[in-house]
Amino acid sequence: MKDKVDYSKVQEKMRKMAKEGKIVRASDELIVRHKDAVIPFMYTIFGYARSTYMVTDESILWDFKGVAGMKTLEDIEAKILKVYGIDVSGMENAKIIDVVIMLVDEEKKQ
């Protein structure tokens, strides 16, 4: 049987490390600004309900490899193409926020 993790101790240690400057949290300014598009994207593509995941402005599609049965980046790109009709396969290290902004821009054109 696996040892249980005491997440309160993990959080405490992370807070201490952040105060000491050993951990720097990535910005989520753009994610927050576009949350009305990020939330449905994360649910539709990865099956994550609101507030059950953490993404930052630096989060990339590859970070979610293995989620919702998608074993490769190509699987994720194929689902985005199927659902939204947008090909993101040419975007190297595609950031979640860049894909979401692309989707928002496409919706505005229609």
C-alpha cells in the first residue's frame, strides 16, 4: 500500500520555499483575462471541470498528455481540430492560452 501524502505539509513547504524565493509562480494574467474561454476549452478538450486544474500563461498542450485518453500531443491536436475545426499542429510548444486566444479570434470572425 502506498504511503498517504499529507498535502497540508506539502503546501506549507511550498509556501516557505516561495517566501524564500526558491519557487516562483508563473503568471496567469492572460488565463484570468480569458477565463470565459479557458474554462470551456479545458472541459471540452480534457474533461476538467472548473477549478479542478491549474494552468498558467506558460502551460502548454504537452503538459496534458495522458489526460482523457490522449496519449500523445498529436491526439490532443486532433481533438482540438475535431471539436473546434482549428489546426494547431504547426504551433511548436503550443501554449494553452495561445490556442484559446486563437479560438476566441476565430469566433469573432464568424
